[in-house]
Amino acid sequence: MGTPIRIGIIGCGGMEKAHEAAFEGFEGRMQVTAVCDIVRERAERAKAVLGAQRAVTDFRELLDVVDAVLIVLPHHLHHSVGMMCLEAGKHVLMEKPLANTERECLDLIEAAERGRRVLMVGYVQRYNPLVLKTRELIQNGALGEVFQVSIWTEQFTRFSEDKSWGHRKETLGGGQLFSHGCHYVDLLLWFLGRPVSGTHDGTNLGTPWMEGEGTSNLVMRFENRAMGYHFGTWGARGSRLQYSLHVHGTRAMLDTRLKEGKIFLTTWEKGEELIFEAEPGKHTRRQMEHFLICVETGRKPLTDGRSSLQSLRVIWKVYEAEAKGVVADLRGLGLEDVEAS
Ligand SMILES: NC(=O)c1ccc[n+]([C@@H]2O[C@H](COP(=O)([O-])OP(=O)(O)OC[C@H]3O[C@@H](n4cnc5c(N)ncnc54)[C@H](O)[C@@H]3O)[C@@H](O)[C@H]2O)c1
């Protein structure tokens, strides 16, 4: 085994805590050498938990002791911080969404390609065994012809300060769909391929702290005529659906319950059966393992910059069409070309 990859974490707020478990069990392969947050106590807390050597309040002060960084910052900072890290020769695991505009995303992608650095986006659901199993069953024909995939995400998200970056369009990059729905738009593309058209409608009724929508409804039509749907809200505490994927096929239906860690299959013959179980939760450790493999071997990440940009392009197009009151033309988007490359 070679020298352990030295990791720096930039941003030690809410989501960074969900990443902490991801660092266990990689002794000899990686170590967290430095952590950064503009709020010193947050950096010091993370340093103590992770046994890092250095806690700093300016990320430029950790660049000399890291090979790679995990960026867990407000969205409007992803571009500037990511660019400086890539230009300093660091591999980057960027929390989603990659950045707030197409140009910013392309800057990051091109900087990574120029410097031959890994740029991976934290679309953590793609590393979730329940999601992987769902995709396998969609693709291997077990469900017959799949004609609809519906995704529900219900959560209550309100940052402690009213003027938080997470409430404002300019800093968040949009509303619920852009910030959280991007995970699930990415999954719809991964499951169903190339989209043709889409519509979005949202509201901040029930989430008045949100400048953009706090509740989002997205409908997409795909080239094979299958439909994708996503409902996401930041204004509820969660019904039985919570985080669910429902797949309707001509032979069978799937009910993937991410919160319970279970997949149920329903057929005419047998009714509902539990067919798969896996650990519920965020699977940040599997995501980290993939990142380490990519850094170690130079392999292209499953969720690299270019593939993650596809979901953001869908979102920008449906937002634009929503403002004009028209249906968005999504032709030309999809993940196939990216995956084949
Ligand atoms: N994958 C998921 O399921 C998931 C869930 C939640 C959040 N996220 C993502 O994680 C990222 C952070 O979100 P969060 O909820 O942790 O936000 P947060 O506001 O809780 O944390 C952000 C942290 O960054 C720090 N910070 C701000 N400016 C900084 C700077 N210039 N230098 C260093 N530190 C700075 C803040 O002090 C704060 O501690 C976002 O990209 C978000 O979309 C992902």
C-alpha cells in the first residue's frame, strides 16, 4: 500500500458531521490531516473528532498538508474555493450541487481536466445499495417495461438564521429542486436515460423562509416514453413516504423505502413481498471509498463533474420554462454519452 492520501475538509457545518463516519476504517489508505471553517469552534470540534493535525479558518492555510479536499460549503462558495484547490493541484470531492451556474461548473470541470485531478460530486444516493438494486431491477427487465418512476422526499429544512445562505436564491442557487432535488433528477436520468421534455412547478407556501420554492414538483418525459416524477418538500416532517422511490412496470412495481432500508416488490401473482434490505442512511462511506479508488487509480468517478452537470442543466431548463409558463425542451441531455466516454 502506498502513502495514505491526506484529506482536508473545508466547511464543518451540518453536512460535514454526516461525513465524519465516512472516514472510519481507511487506516493506511487515507487520513484527515486538516479541517477548516470560518467559525473556529466548528473547525476545532471537527479536528478533535477526526484526529486532524490542523484546524484553520482560512482554507488556503491547509493546502500545503493535503492531497485532496472535501468541500462542504454553502453553494455560492463551491466555485471559488473549488477552483483554488484544483489550481493548487488538489483532488476535489465537492458536495452537491457542483456550482450555481453552467459557467462555474465548466470552470471546475475544465480545471480538473487540465490538471488531471479527480473532481467528484457528492451525489451520495448513487452509492446507496438500495438505489443500486432499484436500478438493477429497472434495467434487467424484472419489472417488465418500466413506464413511470416517482420519487418522494419529505423533510423539514430551515436554517437557524432567517437570512441564511440556504434560504436565498442567490447563494443557494435556486430553491428546493436545485439544492436537494438535484440528487433525484440525477437518479431519474441514471434510471431512465435521455429526457425529452419537462415541467416544474413549486411554491413557498408552507416554507415562507425560502426565497425560491420550498416545495417542488417536477415531471419529465423520456425518449422511451417513460415518465419521471419528483416531489420534494422542505416544509414537512415526513409521512410514511419520507424518502421513497416507486417504480411502475408492466410486470411488477417497486417500492424502495430509503428511510427503512427496504425494497418491496408487488406482482399480480404474489402481492407485496420484501425482496431486499440494506442499511438506511447516507452511505457517505461508500462514496468516500469510490473517491479514494479514483484518486489512487486515476479512474473517472461515477459522479464526475460532467455527469453531475446534466442534472443541473435539466433543473436550469425547467426553471427557465416555468418562468415563461412553457414546457422545457430537454432534448440533448442525459447521461449516456458521459457514461460511454
Ligand atoms: N448530500 C446530502 O445529503 C447533503 C445534505 C445536506 C447538505 N449537503 C451539502 O453540503 C454543503 C454544506 O451544507 P450544510 O448543510 O452543511 O451547510 P451549513 O451552513 O450547515 O455548513 C456550512 C459551513 O461552512 C462554513 N463556511 C462558510 N463560509 C466558509 C468559508 N469561506 N470558509 C470555510 N468555512 C466556511 C460555515 O461556517 C458552516 O459551518 C452544501 O453543498 C449542501 O448542499 C448535502
